[in-house]
Amino acid sequence: MFIEIRQQCWLWSKLHISCVDKDKMNISFSEIIKTTNKMKKVIGYIRVSTEYQKIKGNSVKNQIQSIKNYCSVNDLELVKIYEDKGISGMSNKRIGLNDMFDNIKNSDIEGLIVYSLSRLGRKLKDVIDFIDVLSKNDIRFISLKENFNNNDIVGKLMFNILGSINEFEVNLLSQRIKDVKQYKKNRNEVYCGNILFGKKRIGKKLVDNTDELETLKIIDDLRKQNLSYNKISKYLNDNNILSKENCQWYGSSVRSVYLNGVLK
């Protein structure tokens, strides 16, 4: 989904520019990266996760050569190329990527070049966070395949669009989770990791836990007698009435059960 969104954003941004100034609509690769003239020292990052990507042209050799060609054309000193081989873009355990971000801080590196945005990551939020870190360290970010440069107006526009899309996706996912939870709750099904005190799980269904319901009634009665949560916890422990995890009670756990139990 991220790749499709990225491609649509890039197409939209180029169309937007063509509408603003038709004389400048044919933005060539060299014109877009004129802002790299001030850069001297750069690093590269490549990633290949599967054999299939090698067939598609995203091989290590192809990525490295593309980065080297770019540096040669733009008279840039390529200090190092960090690599992650056989690692998914969804993974956070990327030694090459982590080493790169550790090393660029407080360094004289002025730019990072990748073959494509997808090499940096498959999660939209991760890519945005990575580019943000680079920007805060005054490091240019260039993606060759998309002609993306975080230092020109198109790159900044695209970055803002990606940020808005990410916020939309987060909110949409949150709403979907809430809807699913409510749907399952209405059907008396398990809808969260923690099962409410007074219920137990049988298959996908939530049914009454008679022992816990009795405990809830005891807690409710004691609260009506104005006993504190700490005193109730002592009463439960003294009478060997265990919690859901078969542990002793504390004032905080009694309070949580009382406020969130099924009797409420």
C-alpha cells in the first residue's frame, strides 16, 4: 500500500508543478537535483530482502551502481555504502541501517542516497521518521528512482503529503480497531487481550465466570459499607479469594476490578 501511495503522491506533485508553471513542467533528473551542488560527502544505503527483488532489478549490484553513477555525475564523494541483505523492509533489526543512523550523527556527512524509497522501509511511518531524523541533522535525502530530494520544494511537498497520509492511516486503523472491538463486544466475543474480571473465554466467546462474579459482588458490598480498596484487598487475601491471575490482591487491583468489572 505504501508504494502505491508514494507513487500517487509523486505523480500528484509533478502534476501540481505543471499546473503552476507549464514552462517548467519538464523537470529533468539533473534539474531536480541542482540542490546537491553544495553537497560533497555522501553515503548510500541499499537493501535486498528476497531473490525475487534481484530479478526485478533491485539487486545489490544494481543499487550500488546506480548510487555510484549518481555520485560520479554530480561530483560527490561517496564515503560508504551501508548494506542490509536478506532483510525485510518491515523489520527493525537492520544492522546496516542502524549503524548508518548511529554514525551520521555529529559527522560531516551531508547526504544520504538510496535507490528507491522502498529500500529505506516498507512502513510509511518509518520512512517519514527516518527522513525527519536526516532533516534535523541537516542531511539531504535523495531517492533516485522517484527523483525525491528532501531539500527542494517538490520533496518538501511530497514529505508533507506523506505525513498527512500517515496520520490519516493511523486514525483510520484506530477507528477500525474500535469498531471491531464494539462489534465483538456486542456479540459477547473476545475483543481484547485482557478479559474483564467476571468473564472467561471459551473458544471465541466470553461467558460468565461465576466465581469471579461472586468476588465482584463481595467487593461491591464492601464498597457500599465504605471500606477502602486497601481494606477490601486485605479482606480478600485473608479469605483466600484470589484474583484472575491467582495472585494476591492490592488496593490498586481491587480498584481496577471494581471500576472496570462486568458489574459496571
